[in-house]
Amino acid sequence: MSFEFLREGRVWLEYPSNTFTLLHTQKDIEFSQTFKQEDFSRNTLHNPDQFFKRSSIKEANPANFSFSIFVLKEASINQHKVLDLLLNYSVSPTYTLDTFNLYFVYENYSPQIYYKLEKCVFTSGSFNIPRNGIMTVGLSGEAKKLSRNVASWNVSEHIGYTNAPTYAVSKAFDVYVGGLTSQYKLDNVIGASFEAQNNISWTANKTLQDSLAVIDETNTIFPNNFTLEDRSFAGSIQQYIDQTNPMSRNNVLTWSEGTTVQIKAGLSSTDYQLEVLLENNASFTNRSNFGGVFSQNYDYRLISNPLMSNVFNY
């Protein structure tokens, strides 16, 4: 027997067309696609015993996928293409997100097997910055179509890939709330996180003629186009409450609008791998956590509409 094991799979990104990048991912990979099934009653006045409904399957729902990547210290930006696709958007001809293809490849099989996700778009990315730990990004998104292929995987070039990467570790972790001078720097920070979300809506493309042509899965109607409805960028900073530190005790159970939040994390204070600067364009609410050691969370969000390249560096 030859089972398919997740640990043997590798994730490839195709963006732009015919340019492939092998990604450093964790093993929390998931992907699926379902079909829409509509029910129709068969119970009529003349056939009152038809209790079981008929079904009609014509369309597929958008495919879903998720996986996590490690943040790396790298000279090139190839491994960070996924972050560009999550955060940046095109302005011409319309304000929308760039799409890409993903391949989940089982290279050690004979014949080789790969799953392809077409016309993908990232809908969320959750950045996790632990204290003195490896920084990761959990990514999820939707796609037009998922297919399984039994064929040779002919891509041999690993663009920007190394088997021994330098992982981005938050050895240096600087957080500022309210300003950018030393008096606004937070001590005793436990960790921080933030999430970018793209809220999209897939456009219905079923017509009567298309529906009549559907006879099996080979000509199922798949979603094709989407609209970017809105976006959000928000996160949380967790800190121990220190009664001797003004920047710790003064903000307990407070809130602020139009304020500044800055997070910098990386291998050293001269070598940050992630930097977020929301200068006078953030809001936060403060909540307390009462346990063995009292702590507090700054739950912040971006409240203006800047280019993400101006507030987020990686």
C-alpha cells in the first residue's frame, strides 16, 4: 500500500506565471474544496409518499487552504513573496489582490503526485512574535479550483531556497505604545501578534446555459472572479504589570485613538526581521489579565489607510 503522508509533501508557489518558489513551511498544511448541493422537494399532491428530496449539483465553492511559514533572515525576498501577496494590492485596472498558484507536491512518489490550487488569494495572515522564539506567520486563503494530478513534477529550480536557512528569532524585541521615545517603551513584554485580513467576495458566475451543460465534475462551474471588499490590520501586545514602571501601571484599563504603536523584532537591535510602525494612526484598548502574575494586553488596530509598505517592513 502507498499512502499519502503530509510529512512528505512540499509547498511550491507559482508567482508570477512560470516562476516557482519552494517555501519553508511547517507541517500544518490543509486544503480542500466542496461542491454546492441544492435540495428540491419531490412531494406533491399526486405523490405524497416522496419524502426524500432530489439534489442538484452544478457549482463548486471556493477552495480553502492554510499553512504556516517561518520568518527567515534572507538576502533575497523570494521566501517573502507570500507576504507581498498578502499585504500588497494592485491599483490598475481595479483595486484588487494579485493571484497565484500553489502546488502541494509529493516528490518521493513514483509516479509523482501533486495537488494544484488555481487562482489563489490570501485572506488572512497571523504573525506570531514570541519572546526569544522563532517568528512564524499562519496564512490562509481561498482559490478557484483544487485538482489532483499524477504526473512528473518537472520544476527543479529552488528559487531563493536553502536547506539551512537562518530563522528570524526575536532576540531583540522592542515595543513602543503612545510615542517613539524611550519613555514610551514597554518593558516585560511577553509577546506580540498581529493579523492582516483581506475580506473578499467571489462573484457569482452561474448562468442558465452553464447549468444545463453540467453533467459531472469535469464541467462543474467553478468560481472565477472576486472583489476586495475591505481590509484590516490589528494585533495584541501582552505585558506583565510592573507597579514600579510608569509605562506599565499608567495604561491599565485605558484606551487611546490616533496614537502610535511600534513593534520591532529580530536577531539583534541592528538586525530586525519584522518592523511595524503605526505612527499616529492606531487605536488601542487595554485589558487586564488576572492570574498568578498580573498582565495586560494592548489590543491595537490600524485606523488609517496607508500603503502597507509604509507601515510594515520585513
